[in-house]
Amino acid sequence: MLQKIEQTTAYIRQCVNFNPEIGIILGTGLGALVNEIDTIATLEYKDIPNFPISTVQGHSGKLVFGMLGGKKVVAMQGRFHYYEGYTMQQVTFPVRVMKALGIKLLVVSNASGGMNPTFKVGDIMVIRDHINLFGTNPLIGPNCDELGPRFPEMSEAYDKRYIKLAFEIAEQNNIHLQKGVYIGVTGPTFETPSEYKFFHIAGADAVGMSTVPEIIVARHMKVPCFAVSVITDLGITGVVEKVSHEEVQQAANKAEPKMTLLIKKMIESIVEF
Ligand code: HPA
């Protein structure tokens, strides 16, 4: 794995002379943030050695390097999902590479189904913690001690400083934010009403099919993380309705301007990592 990371990082460095401070993973329908980046270089996944190629509708596969809010960022336009058939190592490989490139913060966005009865479609939920229900873990297998410990601790997977900053920025900009626990599942099926209920009883506020693997790998390497989720549908007892990928995209697109503003202002206001 180390060799692969080094090979990929060397290729990227050879194409782009740039040391990003922040890595951003742009999830479903949240691609607009990319338009706010003063792009210095773009690399297509298909040209990057060892990178898998993204297949899901609405996700193009590019690594975008540039300036956002006065900071050097690298953004993943298109991410890899476990349900597409990639291994957990493939899903999380770009996070390893971003860390090798020097990131000091990982920002992740995603779409999810809300189970908290106070949530509405289009809400933005700051993730304060997660439950890994993928039934697997990207760190299974021999541990690479150079990257992180065999048994990483996860007591503050989502950095409290950035959660606090998000709420400060939201207040200043009149953005309504929710806060909650994200439960990560494999998909690709959406949940049955009983599954939504089960996840809510288990302590989760929203359910989605991503993010948890990437956060685990980032925390393995002690990279601070911040993640937000757009509530694109509701799995609330008595309110559960049929959900489609198109609806998820539509709701995510609607929340996009708020989300973009929040992340941009947050990045702008970071003084020290
Ligand atoms: N369940 C799982 N993943 C999702 C959902 C959902 O309801 N909405 C968006 N991603």
C-alpha cells in the first residue's frame, strides 16, 4: 500500500506543483463548491495511477487543485462507493493520497436520509459522530504502521473545533444547521421503514452509503475531519415515502448554495490548523 501511495503521490506532484492544506470530498449533487475554487490544475481519475474510476450517475471523476477561501485545497469531484463493487481499500485510497500530499483537514459532504423527526428535506446536518454499519472496515488486513496504529481510537472522529466553527459561520450567514449522528450502510437499497426505525432507535439521525470509510482512514492517520450531510429524504415513522436517486439529487441540488457558502466561509475563517 505504501508503495502505491508513493507512486500516486509522485505522479500527482510531477503534474501539479502544489501542496494542498485541505482535502474536500464532494458528494451527491454538491459539486457546486468546485465552481468556487480558483483552479490551478485538474487531474482525471482515469489518468492517475492506482485510482479507481467512478461510475455512479452524477459523479464525474476528477481531482481539482486550487485556492478556496485563501487556502490551498484539493477536491475530489466524484467519490467511490462500496456498493459500486470497489474494495474498502479502493474507496479510501484517495484519502491516503490526499494525506500524503499534505492535507491537515478533510472536509466531506454527502446526501442522507433523515430519521430525526425534527429534520426536513433540504436540511444540512453537521455530522458529530458516526456508526459504522458497513459490516466491514477499511483497516481490516495487515496494518501499515507508517500510516497509523493497529487500533486507532475514534473518540472524536469529527473535530469539535470545526463543528463549533460551522455553527458560528451558520449563525453569521443565516443558515439553519442540524447536528447529528450519521449511520453508514452499504446500500445500494434505500431502507425499509423498519430499517429506518431501527437505525433511529440505535442512535442515528441520518443514514447514508458513504463517508464512514473515508473518515476511518483519515482518523487512522490522525487527519482532523469535518463532515456535513444534506437530508434528501425522510425515513421517519409515518412519513417514510418512496425515494429515488433522482429525488436525492434534486434535494441535494437545492441545498447546494447554502452548503457551498458554509464550507467556503468556514475555510476562509480558518486561521490555524
Ligand atoms: N438512505 C441511504 N442513503 C441515502 C438516503 C437514504 O435514505 N438518502 C440519500 N442517501
